[in-house]
Amino acid sequence: MGEWSDSDLMAMYARGNAEAFDALFGRWRDRLLGYFVKRARSEEHAADLFQELFLRLHRFREHFDARQPFGPWVWQIARRVWIDDLRRSHGMPSVELAEAESVPVGDALEATALARDEVQRLLETLAPEQQAVTVAVHAFGADYAEIARGLGKSVAAAKQIGSRAMRRLRRVAEASV
């Protein structure tokens, strides 16, 4: 299975290929577990979060778009697992998206929501590959070597994609002011 990209393996797994899952798990285990160990500061808790991540990956496997890079998708799921865990541990309520519009928000929460919407609007002006690189670098702290592997490109090409994306975001943001 070593010749298949991560995206190919995920697509194969979504179609029921257990060997593809094993290969994908082997490739990503150390990085994802390390992500949780750094944040949870407990190997036992990190292992629980890691298990939750792969349960979600399994649950949402059919929603994966094999035309997109796997890395940013799995990092987004990992981030959501971490945030959900923080909410549970700090007693913060979790609001379903459908209910979000009916929940009154304070000024700070409203400003955060508006900023998030603006970031989403800006990201939508980018090509899908540029979006993936930008989110991976700036939201998840991924390094360009890791991104390049996920894209099947050189590190220089991944950096160029990121650089072009940032220039485009600046132009769009300046034009909207």
C-alpha cells in the first residue's frame, strides 16, 4: 500500500478496504498522537483523544473528498476533537449548528462569529489547494514538508502555493476595506 497517496488510501477505506485503513493509520499515528500528547500533557488522555479521532474518521469516511488532500482534512478533525474535549472538560456548552442562530450572543461572541465568517469568505476566494495549505499552516501549525507529502509535491511547491494564497488573501482583504 506504500505507493498509494493518503487521499487514495482514505477513499479505498471509505469503500471498505481495511488494509487501506491500516496503512493510513500507520502513516499518521505518530503525528496525530503527538498532536494530542502536546496538548493533553498526559499520554493516557492523548490516547483517548487519538482513539476518538479515528472513530470520527471512521464515522465520516464517506464524506471524504478524494480529490482533496487528506492531511488538512484529518488535522481539522483532530482540532475538532481537541476543542470538543476542552468544552467537555471546562463545562462549556456545545451548540449544534442548527441551534446556533437561535442562541443569543454577547458582543465578544458576535465579534468572533463575524470574524470567523470573514475568514471563511476570504478562504473561499482561494483555490482548493491554496485553502488546504493555508489552513494546514496557519490553523494547525503543519510544516511545509508535511504538507508537501500530503499534496505529493516538493516543499518548494507547497511554500509557493502558500505564498500565493497569502498574497491573494491580502489583495482581497484590502479590496474589501
